[in-house]
Amino acid sequence: MADAERTTTAMEPTLDPAEWIILALDRGDAEAALALVAAVPELRWVKVGLELFTAAGPAVVRELRRRGLRVFLDLKFHDIPATMAGACRSAARLGAELITVHACAGSEALAAAQAAAEEGAAEEGLGAPTLLAVTVLTSWDPDRFHRELAIEPPLETYAGQLAALAAAAGLNGAVCSPLEVARLRAALPRPFALVTPGIRPAGSDTADQRRVMTPAEAVAAGASRLVIGRPISGAADPAAAFAACCAELG
């Protein structure tokens, strides 16, 4: 897809299973990340998170885009409105199509980030990216969430409140646990995007994720894109693991 044609409608469902999957490049350097990408030729989307971006910087995003990949820049911006706006403007200028911001930064910061991302993309002749509001990280379990953060609403309720806040502020998507997808999708119909980490193919190790689903379960619940990391990146044959995930969706 040409840059000028990119819009938030790119988050609509597709019949091609490979388009559903975003591979998390959880690597400590660009060389390792690019080697992983090269090992999965059918890959369409990649996620660049804090570990890789801290090590390799904006250059790795540019290189991934040069190779024809679509980039989810998952840096979870959370700061005062002016700082979040500046960060999102820069991220959009890099060509990231998905960018995460913490919903708990509040409506003013979210609206400023959205406007700045649109401006940054336009400066480079790119379509506007989709800002994804982070609700509740999938590493939290409900009991520890309530006990350690002293937040009264149940975890699932709180996640829904944050997603609704993001939508009201003008954002076009959210990141959430797959276990929250069905309820959020009922409240936030398409084209609002729901991107779900915590995806584990049937029979795989859940590792440090607590609220997980299989790829097919998450799509059936209403997810727009699925973030999958170690089940593919840690496999002896990443291409085969990617193909198996696609097969679950096919």
C-alpha cells in the first residue's frame, strides 16, 4: 500500500490471515531484529517496542519500512500533553502506522497526541497513523491490580473506561487484553481498532502473560490485529511458527 493511501481504514478486517498478525521484535539490537524479519518472508507487520527502539533508535523503523513492512511503534507514551504531542509527531513522521499512548494520561494529552500525529504524518506526505490507547497491561492479574494500584473498579471495567475515554478524545483504537475484546467491541464498533497482545497459539507457553487467548479466539471476539512475539520469534523455525498461526486464522 502506498504511503499516500494509508488511512485508519487499514484496521478493518481482512481475509488474508497474514495481515492479522503483528510480530513483536523483542530483540536487543537491530541486527538480530532484522535477521528475524528475514526469516519470516510472509510477514506484513512488525512491532518495535522499548527494548529494540532504545538500542537501535529511529533508524531501525526506517529500515523496516524500507523493507516493505508496516510498523507498530509500541513505546507507550505517557507524559504531559505537550511532550506526548511532540513524541507522537516524531513517531508519525517516521512512518509508524500504529503508535501507543497511555490512556491514563487523560483526555487533554490524548487529544494533543492525536492532533500532533496527524500533523507529523501530513508533513511527510503520509496517511494519518492510528493512535492506540493502552488500557491495562496484560501482565496484570485482577487481584494484584486491585491490591497494588488501589483502583476500585474491577480490572475489566477500568479497561473499558479508559478505552471509552480514548475514543471520546478522538483516538481510533486501543490496546487491550484479548479477554476484554468482546466487551469493548460491543461498546466501540469498527472501525475503532482493538489490538491485542497476550496472544498464544494453542498449546504454547503463556510465559509472563496472564490474560491470553489463541489467535482464532481473539479474532472471533472482535480483535483488529494480534501481537505475537515469543511463540514465533522463539521458535526453531519462525517461518513455520508464523504459518501455523496463520493457519489457525484461515
